[in-house]
Amino acid sequence: MKRFVLHRHSRFGPTHWDLMLEIDDALATWRIGAETLSILPGGEIDAARIQDHRKAYLDYSGAISGGRGRVEPHDSGQLSVTSEDIDLWTFELCGSILQGPFELRRISDDRWTLQWVADH
């Protein structure tokens, strides 16, 4: 079974979240700009696709090299990817906070939206 982690990333600017999904031998990663992560069924949160991360980040907490702030795991758990397309990822998360079906939908280049899908 694959895993996911949601890190709270604090640095000099506003706090943001990094959602990391275990795909093959890396973590596909999206930066979620919301200062507070509150998502209701049908609601959307802006996200940006950033570089993949090493799988070591699944269990990492602490300082990021180069003075890029700190990360703390906010949630983690099991991941089941339903579809992984260039413009749409659908998956189920089973964490202590994030549970159920989600979609990441590409809007343009690196701009995406994260949505909790109520009726899946």
C-alpha cells in the first residue's frame, strides 16, 4: 500500500502545506497555499505542482536545508491512487484528518486545484 504525508511548511513567508503522494520511488508534491487547510466536500483549494521529493520525507520533521524553513507532519496515512493523468489525479486518502476521495485537477501549467469529492 502506498502512503501520503501532508506537511505544514513554515518559513519566512506565509505558512503553506505540502501534500506528498507516494508514486513509484518518489513523492509527487503539490504546494497548497492556504494558511489554514479547511476543505469541505465540493470545495476547492488552490495548489501548485512542485518538484518531486525523496521518500524520506514521508517520515521527516525538521529543518529544510538552505534555510528554507521547517516542515512538520500534519497528517499521514494510506494512499490509493485511482487515476494518474496529466491533468487529473484521483485518489483516496486514509489519514487521521484527510479521509476519503480527492481530486487534483490541473488548471494551467503548474496551477491545480485540490478538491474533496463528496459523491465518489
